[in-house]
Amino acid sequence: MSEFEPIIVTFACHYCAYGAADLAGVMRLQYPPSIRIVKVPCTGRVDVHHILTAFEKGADGVIVAGCRIGDCHFKDGNIKATRRVQYVRKLLKEIGLDEERLNMYYMSSAEGARFAEVASEMTEKIKSLGPNPLRKEAKR
Amino acid sequence: MIIANRKPFEEIKAMVAPFNRILVLGCGTCVTVDFSGGEKQVGILASELRMARQLEGKPLETLEYTVQRQCEWEFIDPIAEMVRGVDAVLSMACGVGVQAMAERYPDKIILPALNTVMMGMPIEAGVFVERCAGCGNCVLAITGGICPIARCSKNLLNGPCGGSQNGKCEVNPEIDCAWHLIYEKLKAMGRLNVLMEIIEPKDWRPAGGGGPRKIIREEVRLEV
Amino acid sequence: MSEHAPVSRLEKILTKGYFAVTGELGPPRGADRSVIERKAQHLKGVVDAVNITDCQTAVVRMCSMAVAKILLELGIEPIMQMTCRDRNRIAIQSDLLGAYALGIRNLLALTGDHQSFGNHPQAKGVFDLDSIQLLQIVHKMGEEGVFANGEEIEGGPVRFFLGAAENPFADPFDFRPYRLAKKVKAGAQFIQTQLIYNVPKFAQFMHRVRDLGLDQKVYILAGVGPIKSYGAAKYMATKVPGMDVPEEIVERMRKTPKEQQKEEGIKICVEIIQQVKEIPGVAGVHIMAIEWEEAVPQITEMAGLLPRPQV
């Protein structure tokens, strides 16, 4: 039986996390193909229903990646995102999904290695949790 | 404004358990402002219910809609078709909206997704506090603009009681003692003499003690 | 207040200028009257009248009126306590008529501890009235012979010797003497204070009370009580709202060996009685020895308060 390859929707902010992801590519750092990046101007743009929709559509995990606290280009966008991620983790519990499927990470655009690290870490975690039980068919 | 709070998810899930197709109906007024039942919250709850029901193997179909105000006929009349097409309506309005829906659509089960809690305001983003008890006879003129009915745990009119400590109420140290606030306010304004007058026992009839209340504005009535 | 003959022994003692002594009794959480009879025996003859609390801390206990009647049968003068927490004005006035008919003549009008403190926190707190409005109503029943709505009471005025409570240590500290003035204006004839352990702070309060001329209008009984143990002292100092227990007293209890703590606690009470007796404007003491009624004869003896005057 082949291993399950998760789909991890990753909301990355233009100013930091996306830059880090880009840099990881330039540095030829390896990270799992599970990461599906959605670029947002700021993690503060990510709303509760964006994350819920990702899970409802079958994502096995969701990452919200933004600037380090204090460095947000829009001042407090990442703080709002932090609050919302905490809230959605509670909602996941209510629904019956493991809250560990959702996480928020902070990094600067210079931290290519960090992005790769986060991607691997989260992928391992999701692999151990298994596919999203809402998925219609099992991922081959 | 009216402040409400969404019921626990388990309770809502149990309420809609018998149904396969529901309308999750939001309200664009008070419950939008307090983030409990507006369009966004409708989307979130509907998504939660769909996912939870799918995990249980009992899929739930949801319609999502938000009206301007669920407590006015003119806004809930136009959705008759939508209401007809579902097994039940999960209303995310305050208790008034739920009842308006139940009265306008008497053959449809209307379920309350929220607990209506109080009349209050946000003193900072996300923090809502009670300010008015709807007593029907406002005394704010003689209490320095601080309401002893809504904010004093014992509704005292000649407070504070002996349980006031460090400006906090004996019931819960997070509650400010309303009469302490009133005293400090009137003192700061040089109006302490107001507190020397004894306020007579309250007539509780305007506060609902005379039965459910009704207000008529003759000048805007259409039928004569 | 119109001229009238004293309606109770307590009123007689105070109007004749004697230093009054009152005690307190907490009713049982059951219907057994023998509990009351046992406790009351300790208080008979050593105090002028006995308070009966009204579901104190919102815990269900036998009602104050019933216990007051039992005390009357035992030859002890009761002070019935009535709070605003559990009854509306209809029930309150009805109870007052009943109490009067049973021979009860002293009444202490209180707001009442909030229901959240008690063993039935789900109950609806009534609070139709507050303590000041209650004082006014009882005052008018005695002075004018009318109910709260102005209607005449059949058979004439129903007059109680009317008291209220005041906590000199509650906040806002500055406002307390004015609140006392309001209670006097509403009809309070005597006041019992919260337990006093900080005598200097109480003296400060009394100073302001005298400035307002209130000592000429109302009899003030200082609340005192023996301390059972070091643990009790610590508890009162830290956990009870509205209580001021100075560090020296807590220390004193701490330094006392366990077997002698009760005696020490009684000694402290006696000392405080002797100190407050010297403060002008203090007309008596109210001894609160809940669940320790046997200490009261010793306290009154040691403080030189016995024998009680014959009036």
C-alpha cells in the first residue's frame, strides 16, 4: 500500500512567508509536495471561512504562514490571523476533526530554511493523523 | 444593542439532527455587529454543520441567507420561497427574529441558533458588556449616567450595599460595583447632593411586571 | 420620630441610656427547634436581645420569624432580621403584620447577601426593594399606620423598634457615613455594624458620624466577635469581603499555641468591647459568636457587662 500524500493548503503572506517559500526554491531546498500555496497580501486577509472551506473541500491540513509578530507589513494583520487560527482550531474540535490539522507559523522573507522546515514538520504531522475523513475517495 | 451568543455546537447539531435540508438564516443588524449571527457567522455555522454531519454519515444540505433584519415583516416576507423549500430554518437572529419567523411561517420549524443575552455594547473589540435592563423608566438622570438596574447585581436604587469592596461587586470581583461608579462620578462632578435623596421603591410594571409590554406610535400607524 | 413609649426591652435599655448588649443566633438548616432552644440557653440573661439571621449568605435556614417566636416562648427578646433578597413588598408587609401579631417588636432591615453566595444560586433574587426603601416602609407602618401604598393598616399603626446594618469598612469608605445618614433619614432607630477588629478605623468612622450629628439621632451598636482560631483570623482577614482584620491580631492568634487560641480569641473580643465602649457615640455592642454561643456569657462577664439592667 502506497503512503498517503497529504494536501496541505498553505496561506502565505506576500511580504514574508511567500518570500521565504520563494527563497527556499531559489536555494534548492527540498520540501514535500504536499504544500499547496495560496498567496495572500497579508495573513490578516485569511478569514475563518477560508480555512473551513479548505477542510470542507478535503484538505488534510492547513498552514497559515505570516510575518513574525511585530513585523507585519500591515501592523497587526498577523495578530488577527493568530486569533482566528486559535478560534478555528476550536471549531475543528466541535466538528470532530483533529485541531492539529491547522497551524500558524511565523517567519521572515529571509528564512527559506524555516519555510522548508515548517513544510516538512507539518507534512509529517498530517501523515500521522491520516487523510481528512471528509475526503470522498482515499488519496492514492 | 441586543447582544447574543451562539449556542454550543453540540446543542445546535442535536436540534437539526432530524432534518436533511435546512436554511441557515442570518440577521444583518445587532447580531452582525456582535459577530454572533451575521452573514459570516451563517457561513461558518453552515460549513461546520455540513462537515460534522458528513463525518457522521448523515449529510446535511444547507441554504445560507442573511436578511437585513429578521424582526421586520418586510425583510422576512420575500424569502417565503426559500423557507418553503427546506425542512427547518436555523435562525441566527436574536429571540425577536426567531419569533417573527415562527409567526410569519407558522407551519415551519424555526430553531434558535443563538442565546439572546442582553442589551449592551462593545467596550473594546470583542468584549460586550450589559448596560441596559429595559426597565421602562430610565433613572440615568439621577445616577450620573450609570444604570443601577442593569449594572447593580441587586438592582439597588439607594446603594451601595455592604458588599462593595475596592469598587467591585461582592458577587464577582470582575463586576464593577455600579454604586461605587455612581458615587465616584457624582463626586467628580460635584453633584453628591443627588445621592442624599432617597429614591422611592421602583414601580416594576414598566419593567415587565405588568405583563409583556407594547408601545404604540400613533403618528406612524397606517390603519386608523 | 414622634414621641412614643418604647416598644421593646432593647428600645427601653437604649432610651434609658444604658450600654446595650445584643447577641446573634443562626437558625438551623432544618426544622428541629431543639437546636434553637439549646443555643438560646447560652444567651438568656446575658444579652438584651438576640438577632436571628434571615437565610444568611443565601443558605436556606429556618425563617427568622419562626425562630423569633420560639425565642419569645423561651423568654428571650428577639430581633427579627429581614432581607430584600427573597421577598417582594407584598410578602414583606405581610410578614411584618404576622411578626407583630406574634409579639415580635425589634426588626433589622437589610439588603441581603446575593443569592450567588448560597446553596441555591439558581434562584431568582427578588430585590423588589432595597434596605433603605424597606426602612422607609417599616417606619411608615409604625409612624403613620399605613402600608407602602398609603392605605391605612386595619387596627392602627404597627410599630417596630427599627434597625439597620452598616459596614464602616466597606467601600466607598468616604460614603459610608452619608449612607448611614440616609438610613437614619429613612427611619432607622438603631444600627448594628459589621464585625470590628480595626478599632482605629472604626474610630475614624465614628468621628465622621458625630460630625454629621448622627450619634444624636440613632443608637449605634458596635459589632464584635470572638475569634475561634488562627485559621479563622486568617480567613476573615483575607477571604471575607468588607472585613478589616489588622495584621497584629492575626499575628497574635498565630503566636498563640493551638489549645489556647479560643481563650485568646475571647480576650481579643473583650479588649475590643472595652475600647469601643470608650468611643463617644457608641451606644452598645452587638456580639456575634455564631456557632459559639457558649462564649457569650464569658465575654459579657469579662467585659464587665453583667448583670444586664432591669428595665
